[in-house]
Amino acid sequence: MLSVVLVALSVLLPAGPAAAHNSLTGSDPRNGARLGKAPASVRLTFLNKLDPGTTRVTVTGPDNVDAAAGKPSFAGSRVTVPIRPGAAGLYIVQYQVASGDGHPVKGEVRFTLTVGTTPTASPSAAAPTPVTPASSAPATAPPAAAGTPTPAADSGGPAWWPWVLGAVLVLAALAGGLLLRRRSSRRSGAAN
């Protein structure tokens, strides 16, 4: 019985995390932070290793001004983008990464600079340029306006694989209990 449960778990466990969607696990600055000093860069950390060819990150400041100061650098599940902070106000870091199953995951991190380093740019400033690796095509979707609420996490919803794993474990425990009960009833029937 135990061997059946172990075989079932060994087959199911590797499939769960591999099929899970990538998701943001942290950022620096953190989402919703209010900063009195401008950061030199923005770092996003994800659940899985990032592919530089499919990862897109844009950084925009007040009045939709491009605030990226260079190309992103990658280290496993982290991407760091140098920024060029300007006026005080809301900064939006939008990202799109690919999961192991190819599903794109989009989201954003917002932080506010309470003290600007340059005067506010005019509303007619150019739209931000996506920060992408040189080998990939530019992003086609424009970033959302500063006042438009968008989800700050995985658009695919919560991870489903822990629930599947839990259900498999419960079913395995029930099956084991039924087998033990059946064996004990056979033994007691044979003893009579």
C-alpha cells in the first residue's frame, strides 16, 4: 500500500511545480512604498528563473515619462533595471514574464517618490520605451495610465498545484485506510 502511495506521489510531484505559473515574489522598492530618496534601480524577484528573451519590463514616472536608464540585468529569478528618477510622484514598473508552460504573466509594482530630482515633465512627453533585451522584439502593449487600476500580481490567479497535491494526498490516505480495513475484515472473517 505504501509503495502505491509513494509511486503516485513521485509521478505527481514533479509535474506540479513544473506546470505552475511564474509569479512575482518580491520587489525593491516594494509595491506601494513611499520613498524620500530615489532608488538607483528597481529589482523584481520571481518564483522561477527568468528567460531574458521573453521578459519585458517598463518603468514609467509621473506624466507617463520613461524612467528606465538602461537595459535589464538578469540573475536567475531576478531582474534589475537601472532607473533615471525625475519628478516626485507615482512610478509604475510593469512586467511580463513567461511561465514554464509558456503562459505569459503580467503585473506591476507601484511606488511613490515624495521628493523629485528634476522638474515635472510636460504632459506631452513621449510614451515610455519598453526595456527589453537586444535579441527580442519590442513589447506591443502600451503601459496602463497612472490612474488605471490593474492587478499587481499574476493574472492567472493563485497557484493551483498545492490544492491538487493536497487532494491527491487525502485520496491516497483514504485509499490506504480502506485497504487496511478490508484486509483486517478479511483476516477476522478467516479467523472465524
